[in-house]
Amino acid sequence: MGLLIRSDKPCSLLKAQARQILCWVIAALLGLNITACGILLKSPSPEIPATLLDFCVEELQEIERLQKLLAEKEVQQHEIERLQKLLAENEAQIRSQQVRQQDQAKALQETTSQAVRAQVKLRRLATRPDAASTVAEVEVAMENLKSSQFAESEQSVQTQAQRLLNAAAASYAEDNYVAAMDYAAHARGFIDMIKNNRTFKISDPRRLTVLFQVPIPLRIRSDANLRQKPGESAAILGLLKKDSTVTAEAYRGDWLQIQTADGRSGWVLNTLVEAQTGKP
């Protein structure tokens, strides 16, 4: 009857032990060769052929070379183990940092949502003086913006900001202070977008995604591609039909991050949308 040998040691540990045993065997054989050749060379005898002595010299040289290789291999193995340990530590740090970044992003999103809800609540309680003050502030910001020449990439955003500001003034004249506050806040978002984009060049790596303080309702001007990232080379997520409604939540450069009515999220160029003012 044969014996069934069971080992609970991992395969990697068994392999390591096998390699260690092999090294011991090789070292033992090398030791025997060195001893034998050493005796022959120290006590040469006329009866020993010269070819045997030459062989022993070559054998000793080969043994020395093999010993050097074994020593180098051991050093390399230690270095590999050190680098593997360092890599594992770096990967653990990266995973920890990614988790922290995700937590920070969630916290920022929640804080932004709370701020938006608070602002909406305040606007719902708007009075005539509140609306007048808000609209006047945005009009001043627009005039300051007009004091310098608009770049071609800013024209569409400026047009939408002015359209929203006109709607705010019209709503105020009709004593609709809530609507006046809403339109003014949306116009302020586009004005801030122009000012922020002027701070950084298009290729500047510091240009990041910036959230609008108040999400802006928009309408698609013509059929447009919804893209995964800002940029004409980004992957296309779907098609946005003309006159479909979306909400701009953030921007990066000339691109708007939007949310569609059916819950999709992506990016669209600002020239492909227009502000909703509740009028044809």
C-alpha cells in the first residue's frame, strides 16, 4: 500500500525550499571538486599527468566563476524581494489615496448640493429689494465683462448670459421676484465661467472642472453628441436631439457638463446649447 503524503505548505514555499536544497547540493559538489583539485595542485606527483593538472586549474576557475554567479544571484534575489515589497507598499498607498479622493469627492458633492438647496430656498423667499439687488449686481458684473473684448470662444456664453440677464430684468418688471432671482443666478454662472476661463490657457493643466453655484437649465440648439469627457476626440455616449432639455452642472473650458432629462450625464460644447427663459 502506497503512502499518501499531504503537505499544507503553499506551493511557493515548497519551490523556495527546493531551490535552497539545490543550491546546497551544488555548493557541496563544488566543495568536493575544490578539495580534490586543491590536494592535487598542492602536492603534485610525477605520476599525475600534466593534462590532469591543467584540468584541475580550469575546474577551479570554473568553480570560482560559478560561485561568483551564485553570489550575484543571491544579491539579485534579495533586491527583487525588496522591490516587490516596495511595490506592494506603493500599491497599498495608491489604493488608500484613491479611497480618500472618492470620499472627498462625495463630501464636496454633498456640500455643493446643500449649498444649492439653501440658495434655492432663499430665492423662493425673495422680496423686491432682494431681487433688485441681485439683478443689479449681475448687471454690473456684465458691464465689467464688456469692458474688454470678447474672444470668439466666449461669444456664445456671453450671449446666453445676456439673454438670462434680460429675462431677469423682465421678470422683475412683472413683479416675479423669484424668477428674476433665478435668471440672475444663471446669468452669474455664465459670467463667472468666462472670467474663470480667462485665467487659464486652454492647454493649462491647472484648468479643472468647475461646478456652477446654481445648475442652469438649457435647451439643445441642434442635434449634438453627448461625450464622455470634454473634447471633440472624447467617446460619444449618445445623441442629444434638438430642443431637448438639459441642465448644466459644471464646466471645463468651453465644455459644459450636463444632466439630461432621462438621467444621462456627459459633456457638450457650449455653442450647441441655449438658455431657457420660459419664452419662445
